[in-house]
Amino acid sequence: MIHQAVRSDEGIGEGFLEELLSHPEGHDILACMQCGTCSGSCPLGLAMEYPPRRMILQARRRDMAPVLSSPSVWMCVGCYTCTLRCPREIDLTDTLWPAVRDRALQEGLQPPAELQTALQNLYMYGNVLGKSPRKRLEWARGLDVPLTDLSKERAAVEVLWLVGCYPSYYPRNQVVSREFARMMTCLGISWGVLGVKEKSLGDCDRLFGEEGLFETLVETNKELFERQKFKTIVLLDPHSYRALEVFYPRYDAGFPAQHYTMFLADRLEQLRPLLTRPVPCRVTYHDNCCVGRRCGSYEPPRALLEAIPGVEVVEMERNRENALCCGGGGGGMWLDGHITEHGGKRLSDERIREAAATGADVLAVSCPYELSRFEDSAKVAGLEDRIVVRDIIELLAESMGLGERR
Amino acid sequence: MKIAVVLRQVPDPIEPLELMPDEKALDYGEAGFLVNESDEHALEQALLLAEDGTAEVTVLAFDFGDVETTLFSAAAKGVDRILTIPWEEPFPPGTDVATALFADAIRSVRPDCILIGCQAHDELEGAFGPRLAVELELPYLGVVRGVRQTAKEMVLEAHKEYPGAAKARMSVQLPAVLGILAADQPPRYVPVSRIREAMKSAEFEELELESVPPSVAVSVARLSFPLRGDGARMLEGNEREVAEQIAEILVEKGVLT
Amino acid sequence: MSEQDVLVVADLEGDSISNGTLELIGAAGQWTETHGGQVLAALLSTDGASQAMRLAAADRILAVDNPVLAHYCPGPFLDALSEIVRREAPRLVLFASSTVGLDLAPGLAAVLKTPCLGNCRAFDAEGDAVMATCSYCSGKLVAELQAKGRPVVLTLLPGAFHPATRIGKGELEPVAMELAEGAIRFEEMILADQSDVDITQQDVLVSVGRGIQQEDNMELAQELAEALGGELAASRPIVDQGWLAATRQVGKSGMIVKPRLYLALGVSGAPEHVEGMSGSELTIAVNTDPEAPIFEIADYGVEMDMLDLMPELTEVLKRKRAVSYER
């Protein structure tokens, strides 16, 4: 439900085009040839009143009012399919959508309630879940390898590991966090975490259109990271990785960073001898949108899976740059209700069926949101006895004898 | 119409509550703070009443807890004035002190309508609103969900909630104090960029008020955590195991045949 | 008139005396038994005599009949009570935690310039002071308070005291009083939409609180309710959002329910909510916060995310039902 500001449509969206054009990335919007590839590629395009093509049309007509108050504004899940396929290479996902959403918020148009809560939590507590910042290290309770808490001690480490919100607080993800901690220790890597000082990187809220919130988080994080001594930042969350790679440099806050799949793949030769136990199963890998389409990294996760003895990797029909998004990005985790209310669907429901159709017993993922999304969808589709969802870390850990019983 | 809104800071329930060693007070140094939820609803209600442009909204708050976040957010939402009451102590003002100082502050505004949340979870002496109203010599109506303007100037319509989802439509001849349970719509979202703008431009007016000695009529003898001995029997296991246990219990108790 | 008289303010629900009032009389009786004095009941209405029977456990029923008291409005009610207190000089004044009591108790105390204590679950004298044990911070803490003054005004937690079993003198005393209409007036009572399900009549309620997080997840709760053969209910924040109708709200200002099974999912158990469901036969609570007050009153508890548990539970229940049908 969107609560409309009590004001007439006049004046809403005025000057939007000019504002967009004033940004270097926004200028490309003039190159649009209205081919419709974006709308045709969008997994939710059919449900949108204003898919990207029409949005650009309205912007150029200087008639943004109907767009801003349309439910379409809150239906993008940040999958980058339109951006990747646009023949004019317009930065749709990262520039057009946030600009539209930011404008909607500025005009007082209320985002869907669940999204509001997520944003408010992010602002107040530095995590989208609304959990106490003091409990951010709870995932490490009883951890059987030494943990360097860089918020409490000064140390130079090879890896500054930004654990992330879901991996810190959400029980299903905490297992993965612990296994990754053990894995890095096993590989002899010196690593540290920011403990209770760690905050979200603000990845998703930039796509939500909350530029102000994103800037606040960039400032805080820049200060935090500058005080640390490390070689590289490693992240479990692809959205956070993308934020650090693509957006933080724009604020003069660039740091060397890798998503964990890239980090581990780089060390495959040290990892391989440790993968001693066979994990006999047929695995299909779901490419997440940020590491995949946005950053073009498709092979490292596969290299990791193929290194596990006993694993047989099969591909879904739509893989790599054609992978179907799970629907969790761009705020999607909090927009399922809104999306289904307006004629869309939960993309993870469709994707899990595609995964099961390959005959795989395991759907491998490398994004914290995907664990719960796909497990939910598996239940909804009645497939939970046919296919289980595992993070790549869990499969590696099992092969290394570092896994936890679920 | 001039509307005054009272905004109070309360301990944030997501942080674990800690007690001082003498067990007579909360350890406020350890607590997180946020604006009292029903006060936030009161602010939303005030903004809704002011939407037609005929009313001015002033918010008042003690300079305590995370009040800056609250006040910058209020500024971003578009209030007209922000008044702060200086407060140096590491603990929030007691009821009598808060009553006297808020009343003084409100008198300086001369509002027609005062909105305040009808409850706060750190109230020990009953709701604060009625007390404030008596101090101001104004009538009070609480547990209000929804306030509207009427055709008559200075007369508002308020819905007081009753059990069974019933409500009483009341007419309120201003000036009066209304204790808000919930506004006509949930508190609005304001983008952080607006809050950041407000941080640069918003002005708080710090009031100079005569200090008030704390009262001795009600004192805390002891605070403690409730004994958990007789609480629920906790079920353990993963989701499937717990679900099975629950089903067993339901069969045993005859709820599920 | 004695120094230890306790004045109870009768709470009317529609035209009848509420059960909460009987608890007040029970509490008052405990005091007078120990300390002497009588139990007085203030009955503000248009025809006190018709209700007096219900207050028979009190010793003196002070009935103020006046047309302006037909429905609660603050001015005349506060005036009437202040006048009664001035005349009778009771030691204590007891209010129920009702929508009216919450407005009147602190107001009366402020007018009288005496202390008011809220959310009391126990109280007694200690020297010349009154000691009360009260619920604090939405039930997460217990506060033992001391109040000096006369009378001390207390608002009692519902269900914390037994309804009166004493035999009072039950003397009805009409009290004449001139009362002016105040600035806040009653216009009409708007009743709930009767077309929705009446949750007070359900055997099984699946009640959702903030833990449901998104409106989208209500579907899961609905499935679970169906699998249990029950209905959905909710705490106030869910109704505030508009995710369920107000007729589904359980709590002080919603419905009071007494089902055979109350499944509290993601409900913290704040006193206002507990008030509405503490009479349930079997309460099972699910919450991620092990300190949530709901675990104190529930029979069984699970420290878990309700969103993880719901689908599992629905499935297990469906299987069990399928099995039983086969029999």
C-alpha cells in the first residue's frame, strides 16, 4: 500500500530530466532509441505500468508525475538484465531507477510499508533487520577458531572480512559465516572483522532510491576502513561487493574488494588439497545478479564447485548472463507483497522449478538473500524433498570436514 | 490553528535493559534511545491536521537521549518550530519535573491543541498526558485513534478507542490535550537526504525555563527482572522437530484430533 | 468513613459493570481486610440503581446519576470523582486499566496533587506509605514503588487480582451533584463491522505480531490458521498497518479472547496485548527474542523465527490431519 501525499499531481516530477542529465551517468538517457529490449527482458516487465522504456519516454516528455505515483516504481528487483542488454548501454539499473525512486521519496510519496521499515532499520541500527548493533557478533558465539575483532584490537590483517547483515543475524546464514571463518583459518589467511562496529554497506538502499542514506553509510564506512590495515576486503554479499566496486569509488572511498567466490577461486590451488571428503551430488549453480551480470564474474563459482570431489555440475537453461533473478535485489526482499499485489510474481518460485528440472539435488548459491528465498520457494513449490539449497561455502566446508549439522 | 506536539525519548527495546548497581534505576548510559512510538503517531496526526495549510506545528522535546535524530527527522517532515528544553542529567526527567517544564514550554507557544502519545513504556505513574493537561488546566482525551478538523473552527473530532474494536466519536472544543494511540495513517517515511538537509538548516530554539526540584512523592524502591521460573516450557530443535513437538502437544491436549 | 477506606471507580462497558471492576473490588477487599476501612464504589452513570447489584461486594455504592454521565467524557467524570474523593477522603483510589481508567487515574491524581501508580499487580501498606509492585517497560521489568500521600491512586493490571468473593454491605447511596458538560463531548458510539469473523468465538487463534515483518507473509499465517481449523488474529501494530481488520485485534483496546489454543507468533507480549488473551486455555508462543514477555505467560515457547516455523508447522499439521481422515 502506498500512502499518497495529499497534493495534486501538478509539479510532481518537475525538472526530473534536467536533474538526471546533470549527472555524467544520466546523460546516456538521451541515447535511448525506444527499442523496448529493456522492457522485453525485464522479468517483471509485463506487470509494470512503466517499464524502463516508458519511463524514459515520460522523462523526455517531461511528464513524470504519473510514473512517480505508479506502483511500477517499486517493482524493480535490480537484476541488471535490462542494463546488460541495452544496445545503447544506458545505465538503467544503477542510474535511472534510483533517480526515479529518490525523486518519488523526495516528493513525499510513500514507499511500501515493509520497505520503509527496512530503510528505517538501516538508518537507526546500521542493519536492515532492525537488530541490535551490539548483537552483530552473535554468529560467532562458540566459534572454534580465533577471531580478530578489529573494533577492539589494532592488527594488520590480510583480509578485512565484512560479514554482512544477514550473515551476522539471521540463523540460517550464521552457519555459513562460521564455516567461512573456519575455511579462511584453515587456508592460513589472517582475517579480521569489525565486530559490533560493522554496518551495512548501504548496497541495496542505493537501489531503493535512498541516496541520502547511502551517503551516510559511505561516510561512516570510509572512516571505519581507513583506520584499518588490510590487503583486501572480502564480502559474502554480492550487493555489498558491487557497492564497494562500483559506487564507493565515486565518493572517493574505493578499497580493494572481492566477493568470496573470487577470493577463494584465486586460491583454488591451496584449497584443492583440503577438499578431502567427497560430496556426491548433482549441483546446479544460480548466478546472482551482482557478481554475475553486473560485474561479469561467472566462472569462479563454477571452478570452486567443480573442485569438490563427487560434485557433478549441471547448468540451468538460463545461466550466466541469462540467469533469472531470484527477485531479492533492489529492495525486492521487502517488496514481494507489493509486487504480487500488482500483478507480478515471486521470481524465486519460478527459478527453483527451473533448478529442479535439471535433475539437480542441490541448488548452489553465493548470496545471503538467496538461501532463505529459495528455501521458501522450494517449500511453496513442494520441492523441498527434491532439491536443497546450499551456499557454495557450505559445500566446500563439507568437503573440508568443517561443516555444521543443520 | 496552532498545534504543539510533545516528543519523548524512551529506552529502545531492541537493546537489552541494564540496571544500575543499586537496582533503583535503569542504566541509561548503556541504553539506546528512540522517540516514543505513540508520540511519533502524535506528530504524524499533527502533520495530517496541518496538511491543508491552516495549522502550524511546533514540537517540543527535552534535550536527552537520541533527541537530535528525532528532531531532525521532525524538521525533515516539515514542522514549523522546534523547541528544546535543556537537560543536563544522564537520566530522563522525572514525571513532576517533566510536567512542570513541558507545561512552561507549551505556555510559551500558546497552542490551541496539544498532541502527545497516550502511553510510553517507561511511565511508572500512569500516562503523562492527563497530568500535563491538569497542569495546563485543559481537558484531556486519550487512547485516540484519528483526529479530524470539523466545519467549526476550533472544534475537532476525535475517535476514542473502546474494547471490541468499537470507538466513540467525540467532539473536542479547543484548547485541549489529546493522547494519541495511533494517527489516521502510520508515521510517514522521510528520505535520509531530507534529514541530512535538515541537519544543515534546521534551527532548534532552546528554551530558558526555571528549574524545578524533583518530587519525592513516588520513589523506586527496586527494579528487577521478572522471575522466569514459571514461564513457558521451551521447545528445542530445528523447525521440523519443533513443528512435530507442537503437533504432539496439540493432539495430546485435544486441540487437534 | 475511616482512614483506610478504599474507593473503587466502577468501569462501565456499554451498560454493564466490567469484570475489571470486580477485580478492583477484590483488591480493595484485600486491603480493608488487613487494614480496616470499607470498600467504596463510585458509580457514575444516569441510573446507578440498575447496576448496583453487580457491585454488591462493595460496602457503599456511591451512585452519581446525571445526564452528562451517560457516556464517558473527561470533564464531568473527573469533576465527579474529585468531589467524591473530597467528601470521602479514602486512603486509595483504584482504577481499572481500561480506556477510561487510563485517562482518569493520572488526571485525578494530578488534580488532587497526590501520587498515581500505573500497571500495579500487587500493593500493600508500609508504614505510612503505599508499596506497589508494577509492570515496567512493557513487562520486561518489575518495579517496586513507594508512594506517600493521600489518597494514592492506583491503576491495576487486569487479571492480577481475583474478582471479589467477599460479601459487602452493598448499600446504595445516591450522591447528588451538579455537573457541567465539559469541552469534550460524546457524540456517538461506532461499533465494529459485524460482518467479519468474531474472534472471541473461535477455538483456535493464530495471532501475528511484528515478527510477521511483511504483509506478504500473512499468507503463510493464513495457511497455518486453516491447517489448525482456526482464524487469524493480530496485535495492534499489524492492525495499525491495515494488514488485518480492527475486528481481529487482540488486546486492551481490541478483543478479549479465550480460545482453546492461542498461537502467538512474533508477538512480544506487552501487557496491553496479554490482557486480551491471558484467559486462553493453551498458549504457545514463538519469538526470536528469548526475553520477550510473552514467554512468561505462555504454556510452551519456541525461540525461533516464526517465518521459518510456520510453513513447517503447516505441513506437519496437514499430514496429521490427512492421516486422521484416513482413519
